[in-house]
Amino acid sequence: MGVLLTAVLIVAGAGIGVWSEQRYPRAAVGLARKFLLVILYVLVPIVIFFNLASASISLDNGIGIGLGLVNLALVSTITWFFATRVLHLSRPQTGAVICAVLVANTAYLGYPLTVALLGHSHLSTGVLFDVLVSGPALMLGAFGVAAAFGDKAGEGLRQRGRAFFTRNPPLYAAVLGLLVPNALAPTSLVDASQVLAVAILPIGFFAVGATLAEGAGQGDLPFPPPITRPVALALGGRLILAPALLMLLAAPLIDLPSAYRLMSAMPTGINAMVVSHAYGLDNKIVAEAITWSTAIVVVAAIVSLAF
């Protein structure tokens, strides 16, 4: 799927979400929340299981993946510092900003952009980064952050720990994907799961559009959304700090694969919205970060194709 078709799916999903919320406010918001639950408990686990069960990794790629994980830990820590010590954000706002930085759209947008900008031969390397860097960042990082900062995660370490394990189906899908033999992930099912990943794109952006329109209808979120200080921090961490720091870490060690560089600069992923909704983070910050970061990356990709 090319860049233009990806852009069409994003705009169509978000546009229908906005239109639906304006025409049928209660039904659209309720449907958006149901979509997020379906993505969390059904679609994402299927995609993770089959792609991880079929993945293979070389030593060179492994070094890059290790650096990618270290990089996200550093970026999250830096983001936490600015969110709490500089901007003095609330816990749900801080968690939302960190999740917006941690969760990158390396699958639904990263796959088609890798093919369109780098070529089919780079896709397998991009999938490795998606599954083994973005996967842990979502399943352990984002869910852990949300359990620690969210309003719906309960009070105290025990309740928040229980929320992490009971509202994290992608984690169990990843564990199963690592344990089962490759024979349980035939090529046909892996291909089907990647088609399913693309299908999540308009569904997820429907939820983003409905959330943005809901806030606008209540008078507390203009549409298009503004770039507030929390959103600016999320955009800077996701689109600038994450790729720049990864390249800096890799420079003295390896020739970082081009697919890794591209994947590290992907916008905030739809799954950040799923996590935010499940744990009670600030959904508006996440929705705004998804909207602006996606627009920036898609426009940049289209411009790059012209040269």
C-alpha cells in the first residue's frame, strides 16, 4: 500500500469520526470506545502473535534492536523530566505525553512508508524493529507507564500492578509468539495479520476523530487541535529526540539500517489512544499528538517522493 493510499485511509477514518460525532454524538463516542477495545483485545494481539512467531534476527540487527530499546528508555526518561519538572503536568497528562512518545506507528504507517520510501527489500528489517522494539515499548513501556499514571489503574502498587497484567493482552500474545514454533505461523497467516494491521488504521483514526470532535463540541478542544505545550513536548520527543538519539547511540557501534532510522521517526501510534482510554490518561493530549505527528510525517513522506 503506497503513501497516498495510507494518507487517504487516515483522512477518511478521522473525517468519518468527526462527522459521526457531530451528527450522532453519543453513538459515535460510544462506537469509538468500542473500536478501541476491539483493537486492544482482538486485533493487536493477533498481529503481534503471528509476526513475532515468524520473526528471525541476526546479530547485527540484534545490536540495533538493543540500541532501539535503550534509546526509548532514555527518551521516556527525558520526556518525564520535562513533563514533571518543567511543565508541571498532572499524572494523567504526564502519562499521556510519555505514551505518545513511546508508542510509534511503526506497523500501520511504518510498513507502507518503508516499502514506498526504501523498497520491499527493507520491509523485513522494518518488521523486526516494529515487533522487537515498538512491541516491548507498547506492551511493557506504555502499559507500564499508563498503569503508573492513569486514573483508572487503581490506587497503590498492588492495584496498578493488577491493572497492568489484566489489561495487557498484547503482552500475552507476545509471550505466546516467542514460545510457539514457527510452524504455527505460516506465511499465509502472517500476511493476513499484516493486512489486518492495515485495516486497523482507519478504525483507529475514526476513534481519534471522534475524540477530537467530542472535545470541540464541549468547548475545550478547538478543531483542528492546537499545539499545546504537552503536545509540543510529545511531538519533539517522538519526531526529533527519538530518531536523533538513536542515530547518536549507533554511530560509534554500527551502520544503523535505514529501516531502523525511518521506523524511529514514525508518528505517535493509534495504540497510544487504546492504552490511554484503558487506563484513564489524558485522551485529548494523545489524540492531538497522533493527529499532528501523523500529519507531519505523511506530508514529509509525500514531499520526499517528489524529489
